[in-house]
Amino acid sequence: VTGVQTCALPICILFFGVLIEPLGLTLVALALDRGGMPFIIVTLVLTGVGSGVRFMPGTLHGIGYYPHQIASVVSLMSLMISLGGTIATTLMLNIFNNTLSQAGVGFSSGSSSFNAIAVLGPADQEYFREKAKRGIVLAFYALSSFGWLGLIFMLALGNVTIGKKGHPNKVVKGSYLGSLFRGEKAREVE
């Protein structure tokens, strides 16, 4: 079909984002554990680039598969992004709190956490900082594991090339990498 290109660019961009984000999260945890503000900043930028790069191609990928259900796909992707953020925050907060609890660090519910930390002695404050840092590092490692799992699932996606006006979309159902090995061609979707 003339006018429709079957390039792997959309899936490659999505793969790049899904690869860079968990790599950045893993390196954030490593940077927090080892210290060094420049390394922490670089890893946060890497994570942000990965997140930013994967948002729109993921939605466009869904639209390419279901071109007549654009509103549903966009709504679902928006919901999943919010739900993922909520689950990630809950996961990280629970790991952080459990790490502090296991270390014997706790505050009474009537006092402000900052005030309770400020009245501790220097040795106790250092102990608290070390345990808090450990909780944050473990939380980032746990979060990055979900990103790596997402990368494995992303490898099972097919490729979608959205056609220009008047030309149909071309879709590779199943794994795009598998279709390359099997020599399958993209099929048109109206």
C-alpha cells in the first residue's frame, strides 16, 4: 500500500522509554545509596526522560490498535497513569515506614515528625538518617523492579504504524520482535 510506511520507529521509541525509566530508577537507588548529588541529579533526569518518552507513544500505540475507540484508549491510559502513581506512592511509603519500624524508629501520633526528629540527640539523628535513607533506597529498588517487569511485557507488544488521512493503519499483532524473526508482514486495519 503506497503512502503507508512500516517502520519500527514507534515501537522503538516506546521501547527506549520503557528501558530508560527503570534503568534510571535503579540508578537513582544506587545514587542515593552511594551519595553524590551530581550523580543523583543525572539519574533523576534519566528517569524523567524515560517517563516522558514513553507516555505519548504508549497512548498512540493503543490508538493504532483500536482506531475507532480513541476516547476509550486515552481515558484508560490516563486512568492507568494515575493508578500507577498511586500504587507506586503507596508501595514506596509502606517500604519506607516498615524499614523505620523494623529499626525501632517510631513517633507518637501526637507530635510533629519534624519536631520529634529535632529533639533527638546527634547520634540518634544520624541513626534515623541512615535508616530513612535505607528505606528510601529499598523503595526505589522495589519500584524499579516493576519497571523492569514492564520492559519484559513491552517486548510482547506488536508494532503499529498510524496511516495518514485516507490510508489505513498497519498493525503487527503479537510480538513485534517475534514477527521480525518469523518474517511476518504488518496487516492493514481500518
